[in-house]
Amino acid sequence: MAQPPTLGLAQGSATFQSALSCPLDIFSKLMTALNPILNFLTQPASPEVEAILPLALTNFADGQDATSLLQTLNAAFLVVLAGETHPSFATAQTYLDKLSTSPDWGKAAKFYAHSAQLITQELAQACAQDAELNAKLDQMAATLADAAGDDIATANAVWSVLFPEGTGIWGQEADQVTQLRQQRTVTIDQLNPHPIENPAQQVLFTSNALLTMPLGSTDLSNFDADFQAQLTEAADDPQLYWYDHPIPIGISEESNEILYGLKHLNHAVEFEQQQSGSTDKVNCVLSVSVTHERLQTLGKNYLKQVLAASEPLAQLNIFAFTETDTNSLVEKVLLPILEQSSASEDAEKMLSVFGVDGRYGRHYSFLKAIVPLWHVLVDPKIKATFKIDLDQVFPQAELLEQTGATAFGHLQTPLWGATGTDSAGHPVELGMIAGALVNQKDIHQGIFTPDVTFSNSSLAPDEYVFFSKLPQALSTEAEMMTRYAAGTDFDGETKAIQRIHVTGGTNGILVDSLRRYQTFTPSFIARAEDQAYILSARGQQPNLAYAHASGLIMRHDKEGFAQEAIAMAKVGKQVGDYLRILLFSAYAKALPEEIGSIKSDIDPFTGCFVSRLPITVAMLRFSLKVATLFNTGQSDEATEFIYTGISQLQEGLDFIQGEPSDLEKTYEREKAGWQLFYQALETVEKALHAGEDWALEVQKAAQEIVENCRVN
């Protein structure tokens, strides 16, 4: 078994020795593994060259203001990781010792010390299990010296340890695109003999509406008195959930993402009707997720009032489900079904997975699971669901002109539901479908303009640790931008692309596939819930996969009308990206398949968040980003990063620790809950076919709840 790196480092302070569960000499040796990387970033290569991220620790006087103190605290953590060769090493240790006993700042100092402990343990375990990693760490100083002056070689050297999914892409983009397309190739055995024929009748469109309390300056006079009174009472409730850019109740119509998305969907359906002569309306389900509990009962009322005051959406039947409504479905539909079978006594608790409030994973799973329920109890014509985000629109004229088909035309592809063999020889079922995005500002260049592109700019300090935009741009080009054409490598009939990289909108799944694979995103996933969704199908055969729908492209308009919301969510979104590394890495380990097999399929983009050193990478990204913000004069944002990051990262670290961890227990519990949900649907479907009275009563209850959710 490989041994950890054994380069020397000075003995640490007493506080660090008590904070760490391993002896200080082992801690010192392990931290030496990171010394060359941290020194490369924080110290000048020569007297004439400024460091990438200088960390001068000179202000240790009592009475520092909060901003200076936090800057020094964060820098001290990085200097300690840089090791004794850093000129401020001893001073940084002393400073962290001193601050750890502070009544005001001790929690923050101990968070950094605890993080150092976890990094130590993680490095020890990884180096003991991976001789190649151990050797790379041991030779890192020499490797960086050899790469001096070559940005690509330097980045690849550091990435080979911390971000291996990114190595070999920079400077080899075209070759990597070709290679990834080959890896994603599916040889089609059979196209779907019964594809979607009428999307308006057979596809349930879904989206999520995120609501929060009004802004302080909002004029609520357009709402009735009872609604205003309830809203005032709700303001006294604590905030329970946080979202990227929720819609404040009462926001102006032109800034309301919900209205924006629904209006454009309505226009898209009108375009379809003009082309086909059909008069079919489209059913659209919204999950209404709220930041404050009492908004659960106000959300539907709010949507009704807003839609009534806006232009009619005559081509849509809109149904909005709040947590109150999903609770009704559990109590009046699912539990009565399970009473007819030998279901678990904990059925009500297990079915709590079915709902819309909470982190993103919960409402994302609901928006898939509502469709088989709809198929069984409301409308058997529904064969699939397709999710859009409300800041995305179908550019119908451009689609028809540049691809020869409208959005609905693309949904009728027989690739959706086809079966085949992937590049590794494994059978796959293309039971899901995924399109792509083009940014609003780029659509004049054509709809096949990638929304994420390769960057030519120099790397920021934290991007030497982790630079997900690189594999994201690769998979965008290789997967999303692939075009099908007769006589080419990918004709869409005998050869196609399966998608791993998908977006939160512009994806769908067939009811039949969903019922057999019972896929879901765990409720603890707060970022990239779309990327996490397919992981729950791992270990089943044939592999469930997304069919790439060439030309099914939506225009992404968020920067055209949601700039303020995007800016407000900037810090929380970035911290969520660090949490994503912690949670995805732990989640992959909890799945019933070897992590190496999983990563071989989901690398490079989705897989880069499944890291062999998740705590090390997340904490380095966090602290380097904070230091960079301070160094560039963005102290307010840096301070917000620390306050937000320490709280959320500590919660995430606690969630993934232990044997079994809370994450593992939550995953197993929710998996069992979804199995129970699908068991209930199978039970009632059989009873309906047999004409049993109790099943007809349950069906009536479900239809009444659904009709009560209609908001237009």
C-alpha cells in the first residue's frame, strides 16, 4: 500500500495539535503534499515577479475591524497549508491559535482548523489507496519547476492531482471534442416504434415557480385585502429555504420570470397550432416552492391574481402545486391506495419525499413523478413529461428555419425511447431526452451557438484548483452541439449521441421508463439537480440514458430580464458550487455501483464534481476565492462569502461525515419512499382496470385535487 508523502514540515502549534485527530508530525507530512501548490500560488517565483495570490500577513494588532480580521483569518489558513517555507507560516499559526479562543471569531477559526483536520484525513486515505496520486504529490515541486513559464503545463500539473477531469483539454479542444463524441456514441438497435405523435396531448410540460416575500418597496395594492393581511402575517415566519433567484411576490410584470416563461410557452403553442392546424391546448404543471412556510397557502392565490391581471394564456391549462397540494395527494390518494396492500406502517413518513418545498432536488423529483400519477389517475393519454425553465423560450421561427422542425416536431423523434449499445458495448435505453440552450445575446449567430464556450483568459487562483468551465465547454460542444444528418457519423437513426450533460430545463422522460427505473434526485441536492437525476438509475440494466435531440434548442433569456436577481444570488450560487463537490462525491459513493465505473461514464463535466479529494478541493476553492476578492478590493463580497460559506460548508461537512453518514441514510430512506410511491401507482392501476370501487374513489379524489390546482 502506498505511503503518504514524507517531506518535512515544522511542528505546529498547540491549538492545531488539539484540533487535529492525528499526531502533528503526520499532519505536517501530509500538508507538505499541498505545499508546492500553495507556494506556487501565494509566493513570487522570483523577486521580479509578483505572486499570483500574495498573502502578506502583517496586521495582527488588537482592534482590527471585522473586514481586516476575516481577510487575515482566511489568509492564515492558506499560509498554514503552504507550509513552513512560506515566510509567514509561524505567524499564521500563532494568529489562528489566538483567534480560536475569541468569543466573537472562535467559531470561524475553529472551522478553518477543523477543515485542516479533514483535509489531513482525506489526503492520508487517498494517498494510501492510490500510489499514483501519492507519487504525483511527492513530485509536485519538481513538476511545477519543470513547467515554469508554460501556463498549460502548469495548470495540467496541478489539475493532475486536484482536478484530473480537466487535464489534457486545454490546447487540445478539437481532439477532445472528437474523442468525447466517440465515447457518447450509441449504436441504435431499435427506434421507438411508438414515438410521441401529438406533444400537446401526450406530453405534460412542467416547470418550477420559486416564490419569496415581497421587496420592501413593493406596492401590493393590486392584491385583495385578505391576501395582503396574510402576507403581512407570513413576514413574521423564519425563512426556511433559499433559491438562486426566487420571484418576490408583487414584482413588476416585466420582471416576473413566471409570467415571462408562461407567455412565451403560450406563444410557442400558438406557433405550433398555426403550423399544424391543431387546436389542442397544452397542460403545464408548476411546482410552487416557497422560502417561507405560510407562503404555501398564498402561492396559488398569488398566481391566480397575477395571471388574471395579465394577458390571457389561452393555449395553456396551468396547474400549480404547492406543498399543501402535494400533502393532499399523499393523504387523500397515495395513503388510501397503500391501505389496500401490505405497505409499511411508516408509509406517510416515507412518502414525504413527494413534495415541492425544500432544496432543488425535491421539486425536481416531483416534476417528474407527477407525470406517472397523472397518467394513471388523470389522463392516460399522457406518455411523457418535458421540463422547461421559465427563463427559457422556444425560438420557434429560428427552429423551423434552421432545423426544419418546430419544438413539437423535435419531441416526436423516435430516438426518444430507442434502444441501443453504447461505445463500451453496454445496452442502453434512451428513455429520456435532452435539448440544448443558446444565449439570447448569441442567437443572431444561429441556434447552434453554444451557451458555454472555451475561455482564452488567464486562470484565477481558484481555477488552478478546479476549473469546471473547461469540461463544461467541452461537453457543450461535443454533446449538445452535435447535429444529425444523413450520411454522416451521426445520422440520428443508426448512430446517435447519448447525453450526460443536461440542463435543468429542456429535458424529459417517458412515463414507462420513469416507472421502471424510478429515478429521482435526492432532496439534499441543492445545485445541479438535473445532473444528479440520472445517477439514481445506476446499477440497473439496460442503462437508462438521455437521447440527444439535435436541434431541440431553447433560447436562454435570464440575462435579459433577471440581472438584479442574478447579482443577488451570486455568492450563494458560488458557495453552492463548492457544496456540490462535497455532496456529489459522497452521493456517488452511496450508490450501488463502483465509483470508478460511474466516473468512466459521467466524466468529464458531471464527473468532475465527483472528486477523489472533495474536502480539499472545496476548501481550497473557497479560501482562494475569498483571498482573491480581498486582494482585488471586493471586501464586501469577500466578507459575504465567508459568512455564507462557513455556515453552509460546515453543514455540508457534517452531513457527509460518519459511518453511515446522514447523506447515506437520507438517500436510502428516500429511495425506499419512491419505491413505495411507484408501488402505490401500480396497485391502483390494477384496481382501476378491475373496476374496483375504492380505486374509482381514489381516482376521483386525485382529479379533484388536480382541478383545484388549476390557476387559469
